[in-house]
Amino acid sequence: MVKREIVTQKVENIKASFKKIRLFSDFTLEQFLEDGIAQDVVVFNLFLIVQNLIDIGNHIISDNSLGEPSSYSDIPIILKRAKILNENEMQIFRSMIQFRNIIAHEYAKIDLHIVYDIFKNKLADIELIVSKFIEYCGI
């Protein structure tokens, strides 16, 4: 059984990160590219959001004995197999994890144009995954 208090805390962390990102929602691309503090806040909080979603996904998988992911990118696949996520949601979550890995491991220089697109146009996709986890966990 999923421990609601753990998931609730992770969701609160996600909400706090969304709030910080939205401080820059009125920025144009040019303003964002010129403001290192805005870049750091947005990138770091996107990282935190995805990490918290990974933690929730892992918690769901572990508590329901759904399998053992060998990497973070396996989490959405296992959740889809368990019918917790659909195909589209799985792809969104996998893309988020790939983006998180770029930030965490500096696989490539972070493309600030992509970061800007995510925080201006893709937050609803992230919120979709959050809402699926909230619904599944009953919080």
C-alpha cells in the first residue's frame, strides 16, 4: 500500500517548485536568456520536480511489487505496464527523466531554448503526471 504521507510530501515539494518557476512566467525568451538567476531557478526546480516524480513512481512500484527498475527510465515503462500511465503519459514521463539526466549528469550543455519551451509550454504535461500520481495514490 502506498504511504500517502510520503507521496503528499513529494507533491508539496513539486507544488513549491512550480510556484518558483512561475515567478518567471512573464519573461520573454530574451529576458530569460539574459538572466542567469532565472535560468538557475527554473532549471533547478524542473530538476526537483522530476526527481520528486521519480521518487513517487519508485514508491508506487515498490509498494505494489510491480518490478524492479534498473534505471530511472524504466519507471514509466513499469507504470504503463501496470496501467497506471497510458502510452502518452509514459512518453511524457520518459522525456522528463531524460531531461533530468541531462541536468544531473551534464551529458550535454543544457539548451536554454528547450528549458524556456518547457517552462512556458510544457508545464501542463508535467502537471498531468502529477495528477495521475495524486489520483492513483488517493490524495
